Amino acid sequence: MMVPALKKMLAPSLCLLVSVALLWQQTLLNDRHLAILESLPYLLGGLSLLMALLANHIRELSTTVITLMSFWLIKTFLQAPLSTEPAGQIFQLISLVHPLLLGFLLWLPETGWRHRTGLIGLLIAPTLVLFSALLFKLSPTWFSAISIELFANSLYGLTISAIAGWLYIAVAAAGLALLLGKGSNMESSLVGCSLFGMITFGWFGVQNISMIMFSGVTLLLVLNQLGNLLLLSYRDELTQIPNRRALHKAAKALGSNYSLVMVDIDHFKKINDTHGHDLGDQVLKLVASHLRRVRSGGKVFRYGGEEFCILFRGRSADEITEDLEQLRKSIAEYDMVLRDSHSRPKRSQQGVRKRGATRRKGNIRVTVSMGLADSRQTPSGVFESVMKAADNALYGAKRNGRNRLIVA
């Protein structure tokens, strides 16, 4: 889990690094560069909004709206010294509300912006801003007193208050924890937004910090949404492994020395007909998770339906046969417990007590057949020919009783 999480943090880290470097070396920027940077958050933010709308992703859409609103408020109301009113009060308000909204988006489920829950998530940021503006107008004295107190209790001498600083840290930590637990690019974006926000408000007195940092964070939002599009194109949604398109792309980079395995789940139609498509989906995910553990450097793809493909770059059939046999046996020996909405425990403690006790009652075992082909043993060595040879070997395994590996 650590490696995928680190990969997802690559985009925030690079964007943050570039932004800090640009901030440090901003003396190299001329007036034209600064004019571009001032418009860049709006341009990149608009692109991010469009991508989120087209993809029907409410969390990305809400994050972009919050980011653009924060930048607009900074450019509109915080161009005066923070020691003056109302700049100081507005600064404290934005630096407190911004991490709270990011934390809310960590919790918000991805329902799409057309769903009622999604619309609530989208409208909460403008509503909070309007509500705060109303309070500010009705109680300016109270806001002034709160602002003075927050400035007096800053985080380690930074411009940001201790409360706001720790809120940013808490959101970033929660986002990292979710990333470790199979989080998505969205959690990566929220972690990045928290770090960018804390740096912006913590060192707010640094010249041009807001437009440089918000250019970086809107670039991050665009990059992560592009990453989501690539995942949709090259990753199977159900099993979360690369799909057939990714397989054909990988095939173009293969050399002349590789092996290919076609894998098919035995009696899968019968499983679907007997137990329903929900269990069929569970079986597909189970087999995919087992196949991903293959050794010898194999890379697994979902070819379609109940069929999978494993590529071994630079490996001969003899080198991987033993590992494939162990993989096949591990799938065949795994007991899959049948669960439905009636038998599933209502409480987690009941589930803990039942685990193991019902292991032998109401379960199934799944087997797979495999066909292996070596590119150097195939007459032409062309990828399509190797795949056809592996496919023929797979059908041979099916004809000979299933649950076996046959080498072409």
C-alpha cells in the first residue's frame, strides 16, 4: 500500500517543489511573467472545472470551486496590510474556513454533481462565505476581537493562526491516511491543497506568494484529473488492474524474449447463473488479486469477461512454470465464503465473532485454467501469434479437465 500512495503523492510533491522554487527565484521573473501568473489560477481552475463537470466528479468540482473562491477573495480583499481592517479579519476567516472545507471534502462521498448530496457539497463553500460575510456585517466588533486574538496566537511565529495551522496539518494527515488505505487521486489533491494553503497563509507576507502557490495548486488539480482520465482508459474499473487496451500498449514495447499466459476462470458462467452477478464480480476481483501476486516479474491484465493475461518480459516458459503452478494451486485452495445481504452481520463485532466459525459453511472454491506460450518457441514471434498459441494452450487445458497449466 505504501508504494501506490507514494506514487499518488508524486504530483503534489512536484507541483509544490516547482512552486517553492519559483517563489524563491522570483527575481528572475519580469512583469510579463507576473501577469501570466496572476491569470494562471483562473485559467487552470477553469480547465479543472470543465474536466470535473464532464467527468461528473463532485469532489474535484467542489475542490476547484473552493480554490478559485479563496484566490479571488485574496486578490480582492487582502491586498492591504493585515494590520488594517477588514483585511485582517478576512484573512483569519479565509485561513480558518479553507481547511475546514477541505476536511469536509475528505468525508464527502463521490456521488456526482447531479446527485442531491453532490449539490450540497458544491453549494456549501459559497453558502459558508455568504454566511460569514453576513456575520461580519452584523458583528464587526466581534470579528475584530477574534482577529486580534488569532494573530496573537500564531503557529510558531507564522502569519497563520495556530488553530488554522493545525487544521491544515490534520487534513493533510487524514488525506495521507486515506491514501495508504487505497485512496484515489482526490485524496492526493486534498493533501496538496492543504499543504499549498498552509504555506500561502503561513508566509502570507512574502511577495507574490498567493498567485504562485495558487498557480501550483490549480496545476495539481488539472494533473490529477488527467491522471483519472488515463486510469479510466487503461484500468479495469472492477478489478483495478490494467485492461486490454493497456495490454496492447505494453505489447508494443516488448522485445523478442517474453512469455505470455492466458488465464480463464473455470465454470464462471455457472457461478454467475447459480449465485448471481454480484458474486461473479467478487470472484473476478478475488482471482485478479491472486494473479497480481505472481512472481517472476509478471504483469497482469484483464483481457475481457473471465479471461486474464499475464506478461513476463525477458522470461522463458521454463523459468516461470513453477511459479505459475503455485499460483494456480493457491487460487484452487482458497475458500471463498458466500455472503449476501441477509447473512452479512449487521455489526462489526458480530462479523468478528463469526469469522472462521462459518468458514466451512456456504463457501465455494474457484479454479483457473492456464495456457502458456514462449515468444522464442513460437514460429513468427509476433505478439498476436504468441497470444494465439497461449490461447490454444488454454483451450487444451479446458479440454483436459480444467484447473491445469498447459505449455504451448
